[in-house]
Amino acid sequence: MKHNLINTFSIEDLIKEIDYNIEKSFTPTLAFVYLSVEYDIKYLVRKLEKYTFIIVGSTTVGEIYANDTLGVHIEEKSITCMLTNLDQLAFKIKLEETKNNLFLECGKKIGKWVSKSFSNSGLLTITSGLNFNNESYINGLQPNIECFFGAVAGDDRHFKGTYVFSNNKIVENGVLALAIDRDKIDIVTARGFGWSGIGTQRIVTKSNENLVYSIDDKPALDFYKDYLNIKIEDMPNMGADYPIEVLLKNGQIVYRAAIKINEDGSLLFAGHVPEGSKVRISAPIGQLVVDEVKMSIEESMIDKKDYTADLVLVFPCAAHKALLGSFSIDEIEAVYKTTNNSPLIGFYAYGEIASSGESNAFHNETFVTVQLREKK
Amino acid sequence: MKKKELKLKVRELEETLESLESKYLDLEKDKLTVYNLLYRVNEELDDALANKQTFIASMSHELRSPLTAVIGNSALLAQTGLNQQQARYLEQLNSSADFLMALLADLLDVSKLKESKIELYVQETHLDKLLLNCASIVESKIAKDVEFSVSIPSVPYYAFLDKKRVQQIFINILTNAAKFTKSGKIEFSLIEINQVKEKLEVIVEVKDTGPGIADEIKETLFEPFASTDVEEGTGLGLYISHELATLMGGEITVNSKEGEGTCFRVTFYCEKSALKMRNLTQNSTNKSMEKQKNYGHLSVLIVEDIIVNREFLKEMFKVFFSVEVDIAENGKIAVEKVRKNSYDIIFMDMSMPVLDGVEATKQIRTFSKEVPIVCMSANVYREDKHEAQMAGMNDFIEKPLEPKDIEGRLAQVTSVKPSGIFTNKENVLRQLALDHFKEHFDEATGLSFIEMAEKGLVKSIKAIEEYLPTQNMKGLRDSFHAIKGILANLGLGELAQKAGILQDYAKDKDFENIEKRIELFLSKVKEFFN
């Protein structure tokens, strides 16, 4: 597979670079375009109309890229693009705006479309919209697709609006879905954690999907107040740094960031927190988070000797960037090295998606790594 | 400025920038190190806690099981006609076993209180009777030279409270008074009951003329293992009592002077039942005795892994209730048995090998939704209770089982499934209510209460149906509150509890959850009129 990585700070420069690549190097079939929400996305999409390659586009909380020529980089407020010539017949794209908050329906629709796209389908999906219910969407996907991954678009932690886009279309409350033919493309996914539950375990005594009313029969907010003296204005940033660790009834652990405090003392989380589940507050594990992410990739490659991907996609949670600060680059370097220096592109996200059997596939605070390789 | 000076200035600025950057990096590094440290300490604490919890849980099970068998078999032995000497030995055996059980319960309570995992098990109670009962339990422990004055005026209504825990508080304090007072007087008085908003504030005092408490002990009196008596007692009683009173929204204060005596003042809160007690007759005891004999037709399954407990329960059902029970040694066998046979009620142990009670209940609920499953748990702790409820169990009995606990559950089953009096489901609620009233009143009074309650139900249902379309949350909340009270007074606890849940949802303005549950709830309540 051929690829070309472009990092610029203007739409014009991006177009120039793409044109230069097409003229001098190869004709791309698939492009990933990740950028800060500060750019004029409508203008960008108009400018990209002239190309025939499939575009996977999203707004971010920071752009990530790495290859042998450019080295390893994390950028803010930039436009990062990777052009590839992966087999064109192995991909199909669909953008779907979610109407009337029918997230589950949206998931079912995309799930059916993906499963019909190829006899053995996988899915890369990126969702947009601050009120988009990712968990319901994934619940809709799950019956139809076994292998899916992706992320939730970001907006530099402004929490005003996030977008996904492709050829000729922008969606601000919906999904981008890239169906992948798994008979042509080999997919290896890994999910690394980096937060750990602390303190006493308590029971969610009343909740409805993302909204938690009471924990141990006390208003949900008291739970956070006891530990952190949190205020309305501290959300959603503080909630992302100290999510709750949720022990689901099937024994799986997920982390859920609190994104909003309601006046009645209830809390809105970035994912579902089922009634009856056991929860405790959690905190990051410091620089050990880098080891965790590295280990997750190593584990995903245990039975794949001498595996080198054509392309690596990464979707770390924005909280990783906030936690590690200047040391964030260590994490990306570790991932780049563990994936045998394969070309890499990704972005810091508001949520991560990675299927793994029957368990819950929507996460906060994690680092999702996806390796793609053309089958020969 | 000359070029040279400018260069110097730039160099200086570059150096400052470098030093600031390095400071910033150090700060970030420090932050990560603190998180690392936090994580490591947390891991250590988690390990320690897991060990402690496993230890307490396993010790609880290991100690309680044989002790339950000792106490249970002693009760059976007492029924066999003993001579005086044997009866005396048995009494001593019982009192030692009771002490061990109490000590074990105290230790478990302390561990659970520290983790805020004790849940109050609130039920309709005669407050005055309960307090008088505490007095009579402790009376025998009071020295002959000590005057025991009990001043508990009759309370003309029921209160919703946790009988066991309230009793625990007063038995603890009265026992202490009895232990330390060698002469003079012990006064046990219900000082006052105040209506504070929707709750009752109850204030009770235990005053003695004992040696009093030294000032240095007073400060730590309510801490664990701070007993004033270093030779006897676990040193946990006052701590537990204080924590329980706090759990009930109240407190315990102490006023004591060395050489003069001590006064413990207990304040706690409970809810008042709207039903007033009138025409309270003495017949109720006789009636319940009569009922005890009519359970032979019931088909009961006991699921218990420990052989001595199993045998004891088998005997207890036989001796006290003339019931020949079926036995399952673990959850897996129980599931198979429930598939093949039809039972009126199942008594299920929580922790068992092969398949535990929770898992077994989950499996049973996939094919049998109706059969009542009563959890036999060593303690009604929040997480156990929650887990059992989520699995589909209907009720709890705390181990060791006593005949009166079992009788209560069997009575419920017979009132739902009696021998041929009520054949259709429509009359069940009415009959339950009537049985409830008949425990305290004659049938005519009971029927007149039902008639009154009916009017209230109709009014509340109508109000709820009016408020639903406009999502009037205040109206809904008030109506659910009203209907909850009526249902509780009718003795329909389960439905009252459901109304309470709906009331909470209305309070939280959570219409979605009300909408999910309301249809089923109203249809259940309306069964009362069929």
C-alpha cells in the first residue's frame, strides 16, 4: 500500500499537497481527513468535491500522525490527512443524519447496510453531535456486525458542536460509516485502559440510560461532591478526568465520564450507566497509562507473528491528552513502535468504539488502535 | 539598542524560556508521578480490602452455619419433653449460643456500618409494643435491688420502622444500664413523639443510677471497642446503636456524672401510618395460633447446602407447621426440581456451591415468574438484598430462621392460594386486605375500613389519570403519595412500595419511567375493585 501524510494549517495548502501527490506519486482511493473544528468545513468539503477517492473526515481534539519520513507528531488546530491506495473495492461509505433522536434505529439501519455491503464486513464508524447517544447507536449495530471500531468526533473541548464529513456531505448529529470487506482487508483491534477505580463501591439505585439520578439512594451529584467538590462549571472537563468505573452485570468494567450536572442533582454521563450496576470513582494511573496501551496492542497481536500493518488508525480519548500533557507524545511513540512503525493517523476523541465479542463496545478514557492490512 | 545588546537580550529570553519549559515539564512529571502513586496505593488498598471482605464473608458463613444448627436443634430439643436438669443445661447452651450469634452479628454489623452497607428494613409496627418488648427482654437481667420503671404511653397509630434495628438500639442501652446499675433505679421512658413534616420524631430516654461514665471515656464512648466495661461485652453495642440511630436520621446523646448515674437520650425518625388503631382486641394472638395449624397442604421447597441446616429446617417445618418439605442441596438441583414440580413457595439460601441462590433464581425466573422465592440470608445487607431483588426473589428472611418468620411467609401464601375459598385472582387483593385488618379488628370493622379505602383509591386513580396527559408532576407526586398510604394501610405492601417508586419518579420529574410503569400499576390496583 502506498500512502502520503499531509499536515497543514490551511485548506488551500491541503488541496495543493493533495494535487501534488496525485501528480507526482499515486492516485489515492481512500483519504482520512482529521481537523480542528476552527476550519470552515463546508468550504473544505466543497474543495474536496473534485476528487474521486473516498473521504473519511472528522473534527477532533487534536490530530495525530506518524511515518518514517515525518516522525511522530501530535498537532492542535491543524488539518491532518492521509492518502492511501488501499483496494478501492474493499470499502463503501455512508453518512447518516440521525433524526428525532432515533439512535438505536440509526444503528440498526447502518448495521444492516454494512452486513449487506460485503459477505464478511467490518465497520469503521465516527459519530458526531454532542447529544448523540452512542451506546444506543452501538446497541443497534451489534446484532448485525461483529467487528466494528471508531470514535466520537471532538471540537477542541469547546463542547459546542462536532462534525463528520465525506464526499459532498457534512453531518452534525449522526454517523459516518465505512464498510470494510474483511475478505480483502485484515483488521486487528486493541483497546487499552489507563484509569482505575478507587474507593468504595456503590450501587446505582436509579438511572435511565445516560442519566443517573441516585447512587446508594443519594443524589448522584453527592457522589462527586464527596470526592471532588465538583461544581456545574467544572463539567465536562472534570468529569472526563475522573470518570466513574462501572461494573456491569455481565462482569465487564467500563468507564463513563460525567458530562453535565442537572439542577436536580442528577448527572448526565457520556454512556449508559445501568440501574443496579456497581460504581466507584476512578482516577488515571499516571504514566503507566502508556504501558497499558502498549500492552493492549501486544496482546491483540499474540497469535499474529511477523505482522506488519499497512496502516494504523488510533482513537485515544481526549482525556489521555489532558492527562499526559507534554508526555502525550510518549504514548503515540510507543504505539508507533509497537505497531512496527507502520504509517499511523488518528485523533483525540470524545469517546471510543471497539467491539469485542458480546461485551459493551462504547468507551470513555480508552485508547483504541486498529491495524489494517491488505490480504494477499 | 546596539545589535550586541539585542543579541544578549534574546539569549537571556531564550534561557528564561528554556528554564520555564523545563519547570513546566517537571510539573507535568510530578502530576503523573502523583497519579502513579495514587494507583499503587489504591492497588494495595484494594488487595487488603478484598482479603478483609473475603475473610469476613467466609467467616460469617462458616461460623453462622454451625451456630444456626446449634440454635435450631436446641429449639427442637426443647419440644421433646426434658427433665429439669436437662432443661437447665439446654438453657445454658442456648444462652451461650445466643451470645455467640449476637457477637457475630455485632462484628458483621460493624464491618458493614463502616462501609455504609446496612439497609433499614422498614415495616408497619406498634411502637409502644416494640419498646415494651425491649423492656421485658432486659427485665430479667436487672438486679433485684434495682427498681425498673417503664413509662411507655400507648401510641394510637402504627409507625413504619425497622423493628429489629430499633430493638437492637434499646436492648443495647438497657442491657448496659442493667449491667452497671447495682442499686437505685433504671427508668425507660418514651419522652415525646413530634410530627416533623411527614415524619415522626421519637425521643426515648434510658436513665440509671449506676456509677456514671468518666469524662475521658465519654469522648470515645460511641467509637468501636470503647466499652466502659473492659471485662464483659464486645465494646461494639454503643457504637452500633449510635450508627443505627444516625441511619434513622437521629442521634444518641449521653449525659452522665460519675457517682450519680447516666442518661442516654435516643432520637430517631420514622414514618407514621395514616391508619389509627381502634378496637384493638386480644383475639389476634389466638387467631394467629389457629392459623399456624393449617399449612399441611402447602408444597414447599427448601434450598440449602449445609446438611445440618437442611435437617433442622425440615424438622422445623414438620414440627411447627405440619409441612413435609422437599429439599434441594444446591441451586442447580433446585432449578431442576422447580421445572418438574409445582411449589407454593421456595426458601432459597444465598451462598451455595455448584449454583448459588441468585443464579438459581435467575434461571427459575426464565420459566416460572409466579412462585414466591424467599431469600434466606445471613444478613439483610444492601448489596445482597439488591442482588437478590434484581435476580427476582420476592422476600428476605434473616438467618437463623425462626418459626414466626416462616409462619408470616406461609400465611401470605395461604392468603393468596388458600384451600378453595378464593378461586379467582380478582378477589385476592381484597382478601389480603381483609386478613390484614382481621389481625387487629373484627370483620365488620375491617370491611368498613376497606369501604373507606375504596373511596380513597377511586379518588386517587381518577386524579392520576387526569394528571398523566398533562404530565403534572406535582399532582402525580401527591396522588402517588396518597395512594401509597392507602395501599399500605390495606396491608398491600408490595403495591404500596410500587406507588412509592412512582412517587419518587414524580418527585424527580422523570415522566419516562412513570410512563413505563403506570399502566401495569393501575391495572393491579384496579384488581381491587373486580
